[in-house]
Amino acid sequence: MRAFNSAKFGQIQCVLFDLDGTLLDTAPDMIHALNRVLTDEQREPLPAAQLRNQVSHGSAALVEFVFGKDQSPKDFEDRKQRFLSYYQNRLCVDTVLFPGMAKLLDNIQAQGLSWGVVTNKPGWLTDPLMEQAGLMSSAVCVISGDSTAERKPHPLPMLVAAKLANADPANCLYVGDAERDIAAGNAANMTTVIANYGYIDAEQRREEWGADGNIDHALELDAWIRPHKAADLAG
């Protein structure tokens, strides 16, 4: 973890979230779609615990994880498209905000701050998901994987989000559950926080990601955005 940067302290104007595994627990609906592809091929569905930490890596990585690297390009593309179709048609059935997240969003807005989303998920999935989750109208910005010319870990989507939020990047805090999230936020000179509750494999070395801090529960982020002393976070 990086040492706490007191220069950024007390200046947060906008909180930005990764989507899958940080703001929303989308794993149940994604796993349901993937298991439908398996049952299409008369294969046994896989347990959620085996797939949960894979869902934030994207459709291609998911299909490769389940069906292996030896599948033909045609089979791979067919499985990926079926997965995406099933997922699109059942986008927000079992998806929920992570525990404490609804209260956190209320707290952010009550303090006069704004919040938004920066995700690598394509817009044709992100926008309807945000709408169905009842979040789109309160977000100051929603940046998807195809909103800009670059995706995380490139800082461009972070910088675009800050501009839309009318905030200097140094006054933004980004929360994510993947190394690419922290890399993108750091490259944009934002305060970065790891969502330990997200889709993170046990073997991933989070201490090497270079984040300013980490949280085990959404409401722990309050300590990063409310007026407080630097000692609250330094110790």
C-alpha cells in the first residue's frame, strides 16, 4: 500500500467506482448466463464459488476459463456471443448493490459530493444495467469500456470522468477491485482505494498494486471522504 498522501487529504469532490465487484455485485447474473452456455452443451453447471472471482475479467476471459484455451476460434466466438446474449436478457435479476453501498451513496450526496462509474464493461451493457439498478439518474458520469479511445489501465477514461464531474483528478477518489483499476486511478493522479470485498483472487498481491488504501466494507469509505485528521488514515 502507498503511504497516505496528505496533500490530497480533505479535498475529495467526486467518488468514482468500478462497476462489477465494486459498486454492484453482478456475479450472480453473469454466472447464471455462463452456466446456461454450459447446459446448452449438456455440461454440468459450475458452482458460483468457482466462478465468482473470474467475472470481472470480461466475457472472453470467462469463456476461456470455463472452456479452456484449446477451443476453436469458431466455438469460442459462439460461446462468447451466447453468454453475452443470455446475460443481456437477464442483466439485473439477482444483481444488487454491495452491503452498505446504498448508504454510502446517500452519504456522498449528503456531503455535497458527486459520484460516478468508470468501467471496462461495454456501454450496451453498462447503461441498461445502471438504469435497471436505479442508479443512472444520480451518477454524475458513467464511463464505459467503449466511451473513450482507451480502457483501464489507461488513465484516459478516468480523466474524462473527472472532467464530466467538473473536478480536478487530484480531487477524485477511485475505488476498484482489480489491479487495472488502481493503475488507472494512480496514472490519473487520483486517490485510489481497493475494494477488498470484490472479485479478487486470494493469490493476487494487492499490496503491490500501489493503492492509497483498502476497504473491507463499502461504508469504510466514509473515512476517506468526510472531514477528518490525517492520522485517521495514516495509522
